[in-house]
Amino acid sequence: MSVTHPKFKAAAVQAAPVFLDLDKTVDKSIALIEEAAANGASLIAFPETFIPGYPFFIWLDSPVWGMQFIQRYHDNSLVYGSPQADRIAKAAKDNNIMVVMGHSEKQGGSLYMGQWIIGADGNTIAMRRKLKPTHVERTVFGEGDGSDLSVFETPLGRVGALCCWEHLQPLSKYAMYAQNEQVHIASWPSFSLYRGGAYALGPQVNNAATQIYAVEGGCFAIAPCAVVSKEMVDMMCTDDMKKQLLLQGGGFATIYAPDGQLMHAPLPETEEGLVYADLDLGMISLAKAAADPAGHYSRPDVTRLVLDKTPGDRVVLKQRSGSEMTRTGADAPAAAAATRSDILSLVKDGSEEAA
């Protein structure tokens, strides 16, 4: 029997947003989508919160000082179903390319660190949120839930995504590996914060996290990484200390093979552009023949992971008829089970049960 494995070109974005400008960053995103498609890419991945840019101001001074940016950040975050979101989906369809957009997602009065996976037909595959924002990110963003640790079947293989230091969460990573992930999107902000003062925030550690993810998971890891522009420095770095804390540049976009090798020549950290790699999913079986952490290389009799994918809906609307209100005794457990089933049915479209 002959099996054909997907083979395609992928692109990772290394670019700066038009900071705090939703419409102009959407314009720039569409231009990058068009460029990637014109160069033969079937998938393009964007950095963490590329729209409207990563909120570096939360790391530069007190919360009170940072409040000057908050209203504008909210106003320029992406709302699903908005004209700006529709433009991105249309660009994916018009260019026949899968898009994984990193963005600040606005829902009601709250923001979330979103990754929107859009198929080449313009239809949504997944809308995930970062499970736990890191450190001071929690002053701006809310949390995701168990449904956000999912891998999705697509024409390009089984695709999943995580943000930034989610790649330092061993249990979250294992949950993804266990779902037979083949193409992983690792979205990062710029690595230009606290340069020389916080080694763990720099490119050496974080690129290593992506590389190890590829080897551990036996998958391709596509890691877009943003650039801090001069305009961003001028806007947020209002004194000499802040100019030391946030440097221009910091772009380190990478794409790794399942054996951990870097698949392209890197761009200089201050240069904007796209990095490309040709992916052959047939390589995965070779990598996993040596070590499949959720398969033959596991010891489930010793260690196991419990993954709860129940959505964290803030409001669950239920209505009871008069007869249901009076159920007692033997009928009560059946009614409770039915309610539980109704809640579980709310899992986002496209999410799958963990292997």
C-alpha cells in the first residue's frame, strides 16, 4: 500500500505590527499573507498578539503608568465577526492559504491572547486562547480553558498551536503531543525585553523551547516572532531606563523539523520578512520511531495526564419545564446527566477529544 504524506511550504512571520492600530495592522497582515502565498506557501503563522501588537508597556513601569495605553489597546483589539476579522478570513480564502493569526481577542469587556486558525477556504478551524497569561500579562488578559489544548485535522495534517511560555508548561505540551500533533504553531513576541538582564526572556532559551517541542512531539514547529519597531520604542520608551528595558529588534522567527534541525537561514533580528521551509510530514514517522512520548516511549503505568476539555463558559443558560422542576428520587440522576451532556456539547467546533 502506498501512502501519500502532505508536503507543503510554510511561512513564519518576523515583522512589527503597526502598534495600537487595528486597521493598519490588518492591512500589513494581509500584505504578508499575499506575499507568502505568492511564494508558494500553504500556511502562514503570525506572532503572539500581532494585532494590535504585544503590550510591552506592562513590563516597563507601574500599572498606573501603563493605563495610558489600555483604552487604545482595547479599542484596537480584534473582535471575531468584525469587518477587520472578515478581511483576514477573506485574505486566507482569496490566497488559498491557511492562516494562524496571533491577536489580542476582545470579547465584551475582556481581552484574551488569541490564536485564530483559518483554513485556506476562509472558514474557521479554531479560535483558541492562551491558557494562562504569563506574569504581568495577567493584568491585561483573561485565561483560556481546557478546550484550548486541542489539535485539529486539516488538509495539511494535524495542526495545533500554543503561545509563548505555554511552551514551558510540560503538562500542556504533553496534552498536545498525545493528540498526534504534526504541525505546531509556536507564536512568540519579540525577544528584546530586558536584554542582558533576564536571560530566560531572550532568544537562546525561547528558541530552544521551540526546538525541544519539535523533538519531544516529533512534529514540525513553526515559530513566528515579532520585531519591535523604532516607532514602538519611541511610543513606549519615554526615558533612558525604558530604552534599556526594551530594545529595537528582537525578531527570531524559526521553523524546526521533527529531529530539531533549523530548516532555513535566519533573518537578522531587526529585519522584517518571512522565513520559509518545505515540510514533508513523512519525516514524522522517522522521528517517532526513536521516541514517541505519548506512544511506545511512554510508561502509562507510572505517569499519566488527566486532560479536562470542558469549556469555561462564564454563563450557561438552562431552562427547566415544570415536570423537570419536580423530579426527585430515581429521576434526579438522569436529569443531572442530561444537563452535563448539554454542557459538554458546547465544546468549540473542531475540537477533538484527547487521545
